[in-house]
Amino acid sequence: MLKSTDLLAQHCFFDPARSGYVDENDKVIPERTEPCGVFALANFVLFESQVDDALAGRLAPAPSLKA
């Protein structure tokens, strides 16, 4: 059973289309919070590649906002 302490205070996703961060409702948030995912559809090839990289210790860098 989930408790209120199990919930995230802020959902965070990097949105490549906006080069910024959004919440679970696609509303822009001012800054990255952890954990932060990617707001996009991905195919199985990309997912497999990301898992392979993570297992090999090659973690992807966090996306940065363009200045």
C-alpha cells in the first residue's frame, strides 16, 4: 500500500521539444528536480541501448538547458 511519503513532491521530465523541464501534465517547471526522466516516446531499440549503457557503467549525462 502506498503512503503519502511514497509520492514525489514534484514530477520532472526533460522535454527535448522545449529544451526545458515539465511535470507529468506537460506543464513547464522552473528547474530540474530528482528523479528526472525524459518526456518523449522511445522505441525498444533506444530503450535497449540505454539499458546496455547503464549496465556497462556508461551513464548518460543529464540534459542541459540551452542558454
